[in-house]
Amino acid sequence: MEKRAHISGWTLPLLLILPQMAITVIFFYWPASQAIWQSFLREDAFGLASEFVGFENYAALFEQPEYYRAMITTAIFSSLVAFFSLACALLLASQADKNIRGGHAFKTLLVWPYAVAPAIAGVLWLFMFHPTLGTLSKPIKATGIDWNPMLNANHAMTLLVLSATWKQISYNFLFFLAGLQAIPKSVIEAAAIDGAGPLRRFWTVIFPLLSPTTFFLLVVNIVYVFFDTFGIIDAVTGGGPAGQTTTLVYKVYADGRLGGDLGGSAAQSVILMIIVIALTAIQFRYVERKVQY
Amino acid sequence: MVENRPFAQFMAYLTLALGILVVAFPVYLAVMASTFDTATIINGNMPLVPGDQAAENYNRTLLYGGMHARQPVGGMMFNSMIMALGIAIGKILISILSAYAVVYFKFPFRKTAFWIIFITLMLPVEVRIYPTYKIVADLGLLDTYTGLIMPLIASATGTLLFRQFFMTIPDELLEASKIDGAGAFRFFKDTLLPLSMTTIAALFVIQFIYGWNQYLWPLLITTKSSMQTIVIGIKMMITTTDALTEWNVAMTTAVLAMLPPVLVVILMQRLFVKGLVETEK
């Protein structure tokens, strides 16, 4: 798509685009290329000299059992959060889409967690499920489970999934609601006349028509779990117990911290970039985007 | 709904009410915790109705901070506010200008410039943290507001949003304004800017929340405690795993950290939804 009418001259537009270009190059392209370059270097113990080592950092990475564990953790974490937050949001949105009074108030009451920072969300859930003082740990302990997310990796992961899901439901809810409201009522009425009950209508008519929204949300949710949940993990578990809730992004942070293994951390960054680019490409390929050039 | 079923109606209300309850409960607990003293919370029998320590807790947290993060939370909130406003306003400024250039002018390498900006959409700051940290350190921007704000402005969301909006503006407006003898500046100021107000406001709401809630970046580049933002400040309060964690202060801080962005969402819900839906297109 192009505009028919244009303003002539090209020094002005170059000046207009300059601030964004400068910031993008300095804080985006330069560091991104540094990350790629660094992933082929190894620094000595004092960080004084570095030598080119080719793909050694990558090879070393794929020999680390911890890296595979971080991959598995990330996969489990993302699929659980994506599944639960999509399912809960779809349930709530399909109820809010019914012709009920106070629909707008329900919407307001459900969307605000979007504004809560991931780290804060983590702290709220940690407080609620804290092993000694959490209000909800008591009922859990009463059932005989020795609830302790500080020591038990499964409990820690449960807590992370709960807080990450809690925060993501509002986002998914808004998009599902918009998607549901865009489905023409006549289609649903036609199904009803054919004798399909509410459940059958949902699974055979509404759900398939919603699939573009669902797919879009799936990709967004995976990206969310990859990156935005960093705050939750750092605040709630710090990657522990014993590194068992360390995701790929958390490992980039932990490995490079205090000038530790910068080459390895950079190699991990590059792999993450490739994963994100692939995810975005999938989204472009399969979801009809309205961006045009 | 297609048919009128009182039972289905009832179930809808019930599900939504339950959903709201689950969503609100963690925050309700935090608000309650901010009204008790540490001892009441630590013994694990915190009542679910407000206590009488609210004034004391908020006063102490805002003005003095906790035992571990010896930094007034009021100051942290000020830092967060500067960062959130800086990111929101900075992004709007640079992106409305670059979108104007890309849509309304023809200049060499226009498509290249657009793509250079567009690609940044895909890579969040998390994948390039250490190199970015090094550049900011080399520029002497650690522990400065500029260092907190600048790297997070570098993204394409705003440019794409404005570009999309400008595309919907009829060409006749530019032609008419040209006939009236208006130059590029007048057209921008008198025609484009007034028309873009809703888009600007929607983008502001989204970016304010984004900026306020930043975690990893401020964590890396602030070393002085006086530069801490509230979202990372709270972590300092609870990392000490001993029983000495002042949960009342931590939860008061959590409530204070949620307040500004949640208020923005509730008070500007229409703009928020518009911004959220359109930045994702």
C-alpha cells in the first residue's frame, strides 16, 4: 500500500527518521551483532584477552546437561502456561460473550491483572503459597502434602505456572472476547435451528471460527513465557531449587552475570534469537497479518 | 444468545464471578497484609479482614523503606515514574516522526529504513542483555535515567502503529493542505497531529505499563540503590529467606507498585484495549 500524494524533498524525512535510526542502531543492531560476535569468542579468566574459537561455545553448550534441562523446563513451563491461560480465558470469554447484564463491568474486573508487573505477580503468589506463612499453604498441608516450593522443584514449578497463568489470562480474555464478538450471530443461529445445543455449537462452529485468534494467542503466549516471565522466576525461585526452574532466558542471565561465561551466554542469546525469529516467521506465515509494506 | 436458558445465564454469572474471585484474591491478600505488623503475618494466621497498621506501614514504606532495602519506596516510585514516562513519551516522539517520514515522503532507502526498524519487532531486550549493558556502560550511562530509558525505546511497535493509522487518512487531506500552501511542518501540526490524538493516547497507556513493569533491564544497570525502581526494589525485600523478611513492608510495596499501572488500565480502559489490540496487529 502506498500513498498517492507525497511531500517532496528528502533531507527533511531523513532528519525525521534519524532519531529512531540512531537509537535502533546503537541499542539494537550494535549489541545484537556483538552478541553474535561474542558467541564465537572465548575470554580468558581475567577478561583481558579473547580469542576466536569458532563454534566451540555452541558445542560446549550442547554438551551441558544443564542446557538440555533448561530447554525441557522452558518447554514444560511454556506449554503449561499457554494451555491453562488459554483455556481459562476462553471459558471466561465465552461466558462474558453471552447476553448477560453487566458484561462491561465483568470485563473491567477481569482485565486489570495485565497491568501487574510479572515480578509483582510472582511475589503475590509466593506470599499466598509461602511454605510457613502462606494463607493457602495450610489447606494444602492439611491434606498431607509437604508443600514447599523453596525445596521441591515440582512445587516451585507449580507456583511459577500459577502466577504466570494468572497474569496472562486477562490478555487472552480480551482477544478471545473480541474474536467471539466478531463471529456473526447468524451462523450461530443457523446451527441452533439445525438443532445443535450450546456445547455442540461451541465445538463445531464457534471454536473453529476462533482458530485464527487461538493460534495468534498461542504464539504470543509462548513468547510471553520465554521472556516476560523472567521477573516471575527471579522473584519467586531464582531459578532454583538447584537450578530446576531455570529457563533458557534465565540461564542467559545467570551464566553471564558478573562477567561469568560471556561467550556461552552470548551463544545462548543467539540461539534464543533464532527461536524467536522462527516463532515470528511461523506467525507471519500462518496468521493473516494486517501489516502491509 | 440464541435461546433463552435461565440455567445457562446463571452458570455464566457463576463462572465469571468465580473467575473474578480467583483473579482478585492474591491482590486482596496483599492489601490485607499491608495492614498488619510483621509478627501477625509471620505466624501464618493472618486474618482476612483489615488490621490497624495500614497508616504505619504505608508511612514507613514510602518514607523509609524496609530493613533490607534501606531505600524509601517513595523514591523508587519516583524512579519508576520517570522511566515509565520517559519510555512512553520517547517512543511516541521518535516513532510518530519516523512513521511520518516513511508514509508521507519519498526518499532514498525508504524501504530499507522501514525494514531496519521493522525487524527490531522480533527481538526483545532479553536476548541481547549483556552486549547492550556493555554499550550503556561504555557510554557512561549506568545509574542514569537516560540509560534506563534509551535502550527500551528502540522498538518498532510505535512506528508500525502510527504507520498503519496514517495509511487510513485520506490522501485528499494532504492534497488540500498543499493547495492551501501548507508545508510539511504545518501539515503535520495542523492535520496529522490532531487526528492522531487517540492513537497517541492508546500507545501511551500501553507503553506506560510496559515501562513501569520493566524488570531485567533496571536490575542490570542500576547499582546505586537510589536509582532502583519499585519493581526491582521489592525483590531486595524478600530475597533474604530468613524469617526476618518484613512481609508487611514487602506487601505494602507490592500494593504501591501495582497501583499506578492498574489505575491507568481501569480509568482508561477504552484506550487500553485499543492500544493492546492495535499494537499486536
